[in-house]
Amino acid sequence: MPIERTLILIKPDGMQRRLAGLAIDRLENGGFELIGAKVVSVNEKLAREHYALLQDKPFFPGLIKFITGEYHGVSNRRVLALVYRGEDAVKGVRAVVGATSPEDAAPGTIRSAFGRINSKGGYFENVVHASGNPEEAEREVRIWFKPGELVE
């Protein structure tokens, strides 16, 4: 199995609800090695670059509002960006994270345990983002981390 790197973001809803430590605990128990971490205030430019592959989707504007913290207030624009490394890390991390919709996520996953539908806004609060495939992971890691910021 290949050694891969993958990006995980603890989104504004996870940061606001103080779930970062619990999410990290589950990722660490998955056997992956943490090689990068930083708190980032996400502006629209970074959000658009991150979600560029989804720009033609009807839900794209909502993604931008969500990741920039617009739904969670000005003081909650923080995201914790993490990079993990390990054998088949992308697939393995996605198994720990769970399906995008908290309702569809397997029991014991991060999204199943902590995700919810926001009753006021009618949108998913799924706590984390995880890269979808190895190519996407490498692209996302380069967006969120500069050379030299990872300890490999």
C-alpha cells in the first residue's frame, strides 16, 4: 500500500463547538501520523481555491460561506488545517471521518458522532473536510501548507 498524505480541515462548526481535540483523537487512533497543523482564518480567495473543482455546482456559494465562517459569526472564521501521513491515508482517514452527510455516516465516525443538520439554516454541519482521493489530497496540501511547513 502506498504512503500518502491527506488534508483534514476542522471546519468553523467544529471549531465553534470545540470538537477539534475529539476529532484529532479519532484520527490519531486511526494510526495516522500527524505531520502538519495550523489554525487558519479562511478568506474568500482561499475558500474558492480549495473548492475550485466544485465551482460549477449549485451548492458552491454555500460551501464558500460555510468554510469562511459566515454561517458561524465573524469570530468563528477559524479552521484547523491538518496533514496526516500513512499507508493508504486518504481512504483510511475518510473511513474515520465518515460520509459527507452526518445522517449517512457510519456509527463511530467523526461525522456520525458530531455532525448535525443546523435547524436554523437547514445545512449540514459535518465538522470536518477530508480529501477525497490521493490527487485531490496532494493539491489541497499544497494550497493549505507552504513548503517547509510539514515535518516529514
